[in-house]
Amino acid sequence: MLRTLRQPDIDRQALKRGLRDAVRHMIGA
């Protein structure tokens, strides 16, 4: 379980960026 939670920083940043982009598109900013 700990191994699965321990993901690369790049993957985490990419996920955060994707979520941010989705929110931005939804808001229409």
C-alpha cells in the first residue's frame, strides 16, 4: 500500500495540472 501511495513527483504534478485545466475549462476562465 505504501508503495502504491509513493508515486513520482512528475506524476503528481501532471495529475494536479490536469485537474486544474479541467476546472479552468469548466469555469470558462
